[in-house]
Amino acid sequence: MSELDINDKVKEMLEKSAENAGSKNSEKTFVHPEDEEREVIAPDGSIIKVNPIYDYFSGKKPTEEKPSNGVVEKFLNWARSESIWVLGFGTGCGSIEIPPLMTPRFDAFRFGIQMRPTPRQSNAFIISGYLSVKTLKRVIRSYEQMPSPKYVLALGSCTINGGMYYDSYSTINRLDKYLPVDVYIAGCMPRPEALLAGFMKLKELIKEGKGEKANEYARNFDEYKANQKKIIKDWNMPDYNW
Amino acid sequence: MSKIFDFKPDRSKYPAKKADGTLDVDLRSQKYVKLWLGPNHPGVTGNMAVELTLAGDEIVEAKTHVGYLHRGFEKLIERRLYVQGFPTSIRMCVAEPDTNEYLIARSTEVLSGYDKDIPEMAQWLRMLSLEMARLQGLLRGVPGQAGTFSLGIGVQWGVYLRDLILDRFEELTGARVYHMYIIPGGVRGLLPDGFKKRMEENLKEIDNFIIRIRQLMFDNAIFKKRSVGIGVIPKEWVDLYGIVGTNARACGVKRDVRKDNPYLMYEQLDFDPPTATEGDIYARSWVRWQELIQTVDLIRQIMAKMPEKGDIRAKMPNVLHWRIPKGETYNKLESGRGEYGMYYVTDGSDKPRRVNLRGPSYTHAIALLEKMLIGTNIADVHATMVSLQTCPPEIER
Amino acid sequence: MKEILDRITPKYDLQDVSIKDDLQAYVVVEKKLAIDMVTYMRDYEGFSHFVLMSCVDWIEDNKLQLLYLLNNPEKKCVIGIKVFIDRENPSMQSAHHLWKQIWTYQRELREAFGIDFPGSPRIEENFVLEGWTDKPHMLRDFDTNKYAEETYFPRTGRSTNDPATYMRQKLYPNQPVTAKKNKDDE
Amino acid sequence: MNIYVKLAYTLLGFFLVLNWGLLMSATLRKIVARVAGRHGIPFYQPWIDLLKNIGVRTTLSHGFMFYLGPVFRFTGAVGMFLFMPALFGSDMWSNFSFEGDIVLILYFQLFGMLGMAIGAGEGGHPHSAIGIARGLAQHAAIEIPMTLGIISLAIQYHTLSFTDIVAAQQGGIANWTIFTNPIAGVTLLLAALGAMGHSPFNLVKAPNEIPIGPPTEYHGTYLGVLMSSGVVLHVMEAALFMNLLFGGATNWVEFIIKTFLINFYSVFVGVVFPRFKIEQSVVWFFKVPMALGILAILIYSF
């Protein structure tokens, strides 16, 4: 993408967010002063242009990554199914059942399930229960940072239809409108046994070659993004000065 | 020798302060680094974020960001019948859900005038359930302090024993985490046969664990090195910041709702809340460890003193048509984290007018944490946060 | 509790004093005297522990009720100081100088009820919500169900029943719905 | 021996060490799991993890140096392997060790760390940079007792060659350096705790402070390379101390047992001790280990 495109895109986005904000409350625009375009002096004295909103929020469409063919893919799928690295991001109250899952009673390590602290190294995302809009923004961002192939396990009835919080102004009702979900684990909250069963189901799906939801996300990116933009109005990302 | 390396830079003038008292931190000057701990960070308790401004390895400014778990409980309960609000409200804080059950049951009983009718057996069972909840919280919390210093085996043992207590909960109530046992008017059921025997077996195992955890944590040189003198709360802060529970007791202020405003049958139990005077991370985990011993003892006392049989429910009106006259009340109890209260307002209709939960983390995790983190290192952030026992869902509800 | 109330009632011209039991009382005080009274209670009556700051929306009276709940650790009693403020453009003196945690409550109330506390630190910052454009979410006239239905995607097939009607149909299927009414309903 | 044959044997040796490293890491993790009361991962888990990492489709780059980070780390591991005799007295398995190689090994120990510093810095994540800064500071502290201990050994044996040091220890357990020069031995063993990177000196990766330090941005094949160089480094670090202190190894079984025990020793300490902070860790190495190291030199100087 050339620089011109980027600038146009950003301008469009800013206008849109200003419109969104202006429709109800004209004073509140969602560009914080520190997120405006600015020039930064690098340590060697050169001047770099920084546009935080674009730099932090990647508006770039993810590319669809085709699976390799035949036996190789089958073999890799087997390896993927036996080594599921879960992102350690407890998004809801279901995360209280993650410690039991990883400790002597249930010990998910036996099945090749491990927690990883960074999205770059994990390939499974446990959405542990209700998702408030504020968390959903972080979840989407973490999800987009994860390398493909990636899988989403949605815990609890809250992710299926809103569950107990169906009428809450803050939590979403259906997760599959915003992210592609591989396995739903029902319950409020699901027991560790149910979680293990969910993981077994995920393993089956991967072995059958059905764990291609990351490509589905790339294919229907515009649709997912439209749904996400409907509820997440403030796309500003926290400011790093790194 | 250690004096040479104990170099404390003078930060009284740097960073400079603006006229209104806020720090003059110019992020573009490249002297400071902004680091976000959380929400996606294994070192943050639950789902919250701490925004740190660093000068070198030292924190000059900290801001807590919450709201990642906001579900709008207080709004949702206003839209539900009293009995419908009950299963909703217990999900307010997942660490010790029984405390929410008791508060909401107690509030509705007080406001509708049934609080004197609760049978004695139900009160004992309520107390048992609350103490078991405290025990399972402590089994996660006490070794969790060592877990912040990457001493993970204590956590593993603790969570295993917590599973045993959850088994007993399952036996008593049918559910593992959200029990819905303390309903308005009483409790849902009596103790199952053989419950006391199995509980006693589990408590014996926990007794063993208590000794092992002492050897693992409190006799450990590096644990002491990382926790003594770090995260100190002076005694004067207790009232200034509204510190409650074990955090207040660790700096020598003996406050315990169970003793100050006894509820249920706590007057009949023999216990004395443990205290310490130092107020640092070590003192807080030491107090919590002693509380673990005490909770095991309390459960034994409750099981010995409680009657075998009895009424477990008062006669209550039809919950589907239950109207409570206009009124307001504030009820509190001592949870594992401190004073846990609920302000409940009714307006005469079949739904509450306002429910406001006062979680101890509300002050601990925002005002106090932000103050305590200044001047510490990145390595101490997680330890300080866990030692305050912050629980984000009760901040934002 | 009673003696404390006897002492302060004439001093602050308290209107609506309700004593729940020996350990709990609620008083209503005028808006301009409220912070003064809270300070007095802290400094002279030993109510040194600040418990809770809350707000109740009495939409039918067009009033917002602010509550300062204080605890006396010595006498182990709780007093709730209530202030009624106007519902249109609500505003209140800030009390952030009294206790260190009050600015958090004020920040939350600013977001949830739209009450302004001039001078309170970080009052304009978001507390729990992000990018919220609707009216303050805890006001009674904000309909969360409608908002959720419009904004999120309710799953089709999820049905909601009125519990009373549903139970009546389950328990007494042969009776017409309107036949028998509970006496509480009248 | 023909250089090509030697090269073939060296590559085979590297393959063996890589597989032994993977197996050893699984075994040590299983041991830690058993202490916690868990069953633990299956012993073949590291191989699957490696395969899966290679099978990750997305590859992101943060610039040219980002690629080179894992490569440098791998070079460090390979260098340590190449210039250290894996088996003593064997023509096939003594690799490319020659006179003066002990200094080279110390350099290669640092080389991977420096490479990671450049690569992780390019990654741009604050956690990487903090981790690297901690790692380099701690490594500088570890180097001091380690170098002091090695100088003591050099004075004792009048050589800097690995092969000669191992040769001097042959002929029974009593000839091992740990018994002939116990002070230097203890110094090196304390330094070994730091070099192995287990708790209490695991603050480079520090999972709940700066998750997970330098490799934060690395994924897929990069991570696979980092993992494999990590396990090779673990084996070779152990082999370094084995050669210096425990009489080297004359066959593969001995090599495996000794490297495992040395690694087990650091895990054994790590299971029951929490992590130091960086300043505490540096100060710790400057106290007892450094004093012991100076003492070890003084004894042999007079």
C-alpha cells in the first residue's frame, strides 16, 4: 500500500469516527490529542512521520493463506492438533476454570495444550465467557496478531446468545458475528471436563482439515469488520512511545 | 556490599511537576517509556490493565484501567424480579461468589422484614458455605503470592486442594463455582450424608499443605528478599484510602466485620483475626497464611457446633409476586479480600430500584495501587497487585 | 447512633432522619451543607472510614439522590448522608480532598449518571465504557434491553417468558390465564 | 581423519545433541510437573511443538535484523557445539576443538545473546528490549565468577585447551576438577545456575513480568529455530561444565547421564526458589561466587 492510500484511508476513518461521534455528541471526537499525526525526532536526528491511528490499528486486510496439499498438510495438521498453544488472556469469568485445567486434577498438558503469554506464539484463543465491547476490541486485536492457522474456542452461554447478559448494554450477544468460532463449549460456566471435551473436539476438527477459520475470517473480512465497527466506535489504541 | 548497589536515585525533582500537581512527563522527550500491563498479560490479576510510565526500570506514574469485565449488573438487576436478580447478581465476582449470594439474600430479607425469621440451621449452613468460599479463595491466593515470583509449584498444590473444596461444594449445592445456595429465606438444602467425614479428610490434606507452604514460602530466602519491605502500606493510609480486610490487618489495624458487626452465628465461634504490623507484601501473605489456618479451624468448629437437623427455610411469599416496601439498607460481610458490602434500595415495586456493590478492590486496585506502584520496579507490579488481592469484576460490576 | 444523630440534627438541619437499627442510619441534608457535614462527621464524630458513594435515580421526582456512606470503626456504626440534586444538568461539589479513593467514585458517577464534580481529578476520563455515545447508562430512562437488541445481534430462537405467566401455565395448564390472581398483585 | 568424514560425523553429532536436547527438555519439564503433582507433557511433545512451529503459515517480519536474531542464536549454539569436544578421546566426536578453545567457547556463549539483542530490539516490543537489557546485565554478572573459575583451572592445569583439561582429569573420579580444585568447582557450579537460565535466574523470560522477554515477537519458524538452538545450548552449557569439572565423557551414555544431571541440578534449585530481581541477581553473583573465584585463583597463584 502506498503512502497516499494510507493517508486517504486514515482521513476517511477519522471522518467516519468524527461522524459517529458527532451524531449524538458533537463535542466528543474519538481522536485523543496524542493520537494525531505528528513528527517524531529519531535518536539520529532524522524526522519520522508517525500516524498513531494507522500505525496501531491495522486496517489491512489479512491475506488468505492456502493450506499446502496432500500428505504434508495432513501431517502438519496432526502436529497442530497435538500441540495447541492457548493465548493466556482471561476475558471473562470462565477464566477461573483455566487454573484447574492446568493443574494436577485435570492437567491439560497431557494433551499438548499449553498457555502462551503472547499472541504471536499462540494458535488457539479461549474466549472465556461474556465479552464486553471494550474487551472485544482487544480480543480482535490479539486475534489478528495471532499467526494462521488459528482457532477460537468460545466458552459459556454468554458467547452463544448472550446468556444471562442478553439485555446488557455492554456485552455482545453472539461472538460468531465478530470472530469465526471453531468450537462452542456450553455451560455457565463450563466445567474443566467440558473444556477438555471441547479441546478434543477441536483436535478432531483440525485433524479432519476443518480448522481453516482463519482463512474464513480473511475471506469475509469486510463483513466481520462492518459488524465490529458497528459496536466499537473508539478505535484508538493505547499510546506506546517505543 | 549491598549498600553500594542499593542506589536510590533522587526523584524528588525528576520528573518535574506541573502547576496542578500532575507529573510533567513528556513522552516525546524519549526519557520515558510507556508500558501497558494488560489486559492481555499473564501478570495481571483478571482482566484489567495498568498503564505504567517508566523512567529506566522505575515506575514514575501508574494508571489503572478497568471496564474490560463490565456487564452492567447494577442496571440488569433493576430490570429483573428480586428472585431473578439473584442468579444474575452472584456472578458479580467470581473469586468468592457465595458472598454475593449472602448479601443479596440478606438485603431482600432485611427490607421485607423476614430477617428475624431465618432458622438457625440455615444460618449455620450459610456460614459454612461462606467459610468454604473463603477457604477456596485462600487456597488460590496464598500460594498465588509465591506464584508472582515464579514459584509455581505452590500454586499447583493449592489449586488441586481448591478442587477438593469445590467437590464438597458440588456435593452440598450441586454446582462447582456458582452455587446459588444461600437463597432469600434460607438455604437450598441440608448437608448430605457423610459430608462431614469427607470434609474432614480434605481438611487434613489442607493441614499438610499449610505446613508445606510455610516451608516453601516463609522460610525461603529469595521469597523474603522479594517481599520484605516492598509494597509497604503505612498505618495512616488505612482510613485515608479506605483499606479493609487482610490488607488493613497486615499493617496493624484490626478490622474484621465478623468481629466488629457480627452476622450469622459468628458470635458463637472462637476466633481472633490474625494481624501483623509491617504492612509489606510479606506481612500480607503471612496474615493470609494464618487466616488459612484459622479458616480451616472455623470450618471444623462450625461442623462440630451446628445442629444435625432443623428448618432450613423461612416461610416466604411467592417469589414471582414478591413486592418489597420502599426502603434502603447497607449490608456487609467479611470476604477473603475484606469488607464486602451492598447498598440496596427498593421502591415498593417488584424490582429493586438500585443495587450498589462495594467491593474492596474498588479502592485497593485503583487509588491505592496507583499510589503504591510509584517508585517500584516492573518486577514488583504483579506482586503488589496480587498481594492486594485485586479482583477486577467487583470494581466495574 | 441516636445520640450522634441528636447532636447533629439541629446543627445541619437534617430533614429526613431514619434509623434502621442501632448501627445504621440515613439522613438527608441540603446540597450546600453536604460536604461540610461529611467533613464534620469525619473529623469530629469519628466516621473515618469511607465506605461507599452511590447514586439513586428517582426519576418520578426528577431528582438524583447521592449517598455518602461513612463508617465509624470505633462505634462500629454506619451513617448514610443523602443529598438530593437536580436531575437536569446534575452537579455536585467534589469531595476528593477528603479521602483518596473518592475521585474514583466521582469518575464512575460522572460516567454512569452524568453528574459533574468540578475540580475532581481525571473526571473526564472513561471509567468502564469506551466510546460511549448514548446517554449515561445508569439513568432509569436508558433502556438497556432496547439498546442491546438494536446494537448486538440477538440470536434468533431465543425466547423470553414472563416468569409469573409461564409458571402459571406450567402449574395450572387448564385454567385460563386471567382466572386466578395472586393477592399480592392487586 | 579426512575432513569430510569429520564434517559428516560433526553433523551427525549435532543431530544427536539436538534430539537429546529435545528429549532432555521434555524430561526436565516432566520432572517439574511431577513435583507439582501433575502427570506432565508426553516425552515427544517438543518434537511436535517444533513441527507445529514450522507448520505455521503466517510469517511476519520487522526488518532484516529480525531475521538474523534466531540465526545468530543458532550460530551461538552451533559454535559452542563445534569447538567443544563432545566425547573425549574419540576421533569422530571431538568435533573441531583445538588449542585455546576455551576462550572461544566463552565468546560463543555470549554470541547468541548479542544476536538476540539485535534481533529482538528490531522486533520493537518493549518486553523484548527489557528482557534483553536484563539478560545482558545478568550475563555480565555471570561471566565474572565463571571467568575467575576458568582462570583458576587454567592456572591449575597450565593450559587453556579443553582437550588437555579433560585429559588431565582422566583415570578415576578422584582426578575430577571438582575434587582436585573444589573452590573453583563450586564457583563454576554457582555460575552454572545462572548460565542455565532456570529460576531463580530466569528473569530474562520472566513469564509474569515481561512475557516472555526477547522472543515476544518471534513466531512460527523463527520460534522453531530459537527452540532448537535453546535446547542445544542447554546441552552444550552442561557439556561445558561436564568437561571442566566432571572429567568429560568418553562415550555417549556417559555424556547423556552427565549433561542430564548437571541440568537436573539447576532445575532442582529452580523448582523451590522464586525469581530474583535483576539487581538482586547481579549482586548475588558479585558476592559469594566472585569471592570464591578470587580465592580459587589466589590459592593457585602462590
